[in-house]
Amino acid sequence: MTAPLLADLRRARSSALLEVRDLSVRIGHHDVLSGVDLSVGAGRCLGLVGETGSGKTLTCRALIGLLPRIGAEVMRGSITFDGRDLVSFRQRDWNRLRGREIAFVPQSSLTGLDPVMTVGRQLAETIRLLDPESEVRTRAVELLDMVEMPNPQQTLTRYPHQLSGGMRQRAMIALAIVGRPKLLLADEPTTALDVTVQRAILELLSSLRQATHMSMIIVTHDLGVVETVTDDIAIMYAGSTIETGATNDVLSRPQHPYTRALLDARPSARAGGARLTTIPGQPPGPGEWADGCRYAPRCPFVQDRCHEHVPQLTAIPDGHPAACLRQEELVHD
């Protein structure tokens, strides 16, 4: 990595901060997010965790202004990034912010890259848009070198289908950091990659974050990924944040029954040859949320009051924030 490029990436990182408070999003007639709370400090990595359908990807799309243009509406809450209220942003505001200050790596590199354009051409178009003062080819090679792409010069001439899954993912990350963003959102960055390539991509993301002081959100359902690269964690269920805190603290002392269930379901948590533990039932879809606690229909600790009161994300003494009416019992269990 070249010293001038590294210096550019380090500049203006100290004030980068994202705070989301009580975010609620409706699409059509149904709330799809309700009660999303999370924070990302400068240079820190947050893991956004939950089953499929919990609202992780939709939360990221709200953070970068990519909600569906028809039928999607932020009903309440705030998204504050570097002192600015993103909820009030118009399209021209997003166009100035997106890519330059907040960047997004989508889940699938096959659909994220244009199949009829070479990697070099895609990088060139992005560089001309987000970094027009750079010499295009030099910058493109620098970016591919930053993401540890083998043979950067040769890769510029290749089409996405000529690259392996890991190389395509590296190309996606290179495109995302063209504008030197303060915050990178990575949606399931290791999906469909084999274990060795997964580790390499995670190590790459960690090294980029440490070198540039870039903040990061990694969306995943893999707790192994969370343990490897994140500083903090936010557990989501049915469109809501139900537990947050430092990664080590949340994973070693879970204070919500859902977080406990996710940890118990890990293959590494079971003895060799034993049947895996599963969470009974299915997560509810939009419009199917239960009254009171949304996890109550699946919770082994449920009480009558859980069906009557919606728990709020609350920190208690000796604990971290969790949305459970029985949190004090669980933290000392």
C-alpha cells in the first residue's frame, strides 16, 4: 500500500460516528424495521447478527439511502452520521455522501459486478466519479493492490466471470473504497466462499480497517465471523435490535434468550457427534409480529407478561443493553 494513498485514507477519520436510534421503516402496509438502535465508533467494527429476515440488510440499505423508492418510508427515529441527520436527506444529498463517506459491499459479487465490463473499466468509471483528480490507471492498480488482488495489472483486463469468488469479492471491496469512505457496510462478505477464502477476506477487511481507521459494519449470521473481526455486536430479531454491546461481552454473557439460542446452535458448541440444537419455530415476517415481545412465541423463558409488554433495549447494572423483561434474571443465571 502506498504511503500517500494510506495518508489520504487516514485523514478525517477521528470524527466518523454513526448512531441509529429507534429507527422504524414501513414498506407498503407493514413495518419491516421497528426499534433499531445501534452505534459505530470511529475505527470500530460492528457485527450485525440475526437469522435471515431479521432486517440486517434492510437496516444497511436505510443507512446508505437505498431503500425501495416506491412504498418505503421512514416512520420514526434518527440516523446520525458524522453529526448529520440522514433521515432528512434528499436524493442529491445521498449522491454526494454515498461512496465518498459511506460505501456498501453487496452480498453477491456476481450481481454486484457488471458482467459485460472488465474490472478495469468498472474501476475507471468509479474513480472518475468519486476521485476525478487521480490518474485512473495508477489509482486502479493501487486499489487492487490494497485489496491484495493477485496480478493487479492483469486483473484490470478481466471480466467478472474470469475471476474466482474470492477475487470477485476483492474487486467489490476495491470498488467500495475508491471514495475513501469513513464507513464501510459489508453485507455477508463471505457468503458462498470456502473456508480458506473466507478467512482471507476477513483478514483483508481487518487489515484495511486498521490501516485506514475506517469504521465498518459487517452483516452476518455467522458468529464465527463476528468473533474474528468485530469490536461490537448488535443482535437483530424481527426488525428490531434486541441486544448490543462489546462482542466479547455479549458472546460470553448473553442477556437475551435469542442470543443464547444462537450461541447454542453453533456446531462448535456441541460435542462431537451430538445432534445440533435448533431454535423451535420460525422468525416472523412483516405483519406477523406478536404482541409484546416478538420472540415470545419461540422463547423457553416466556411468561404471561411477555405477551403484554414490548421490552425496550435497556442496560442494567453489571450488564449491557438488551430488550428482555427477564434480563436481570438472565444476567445472573
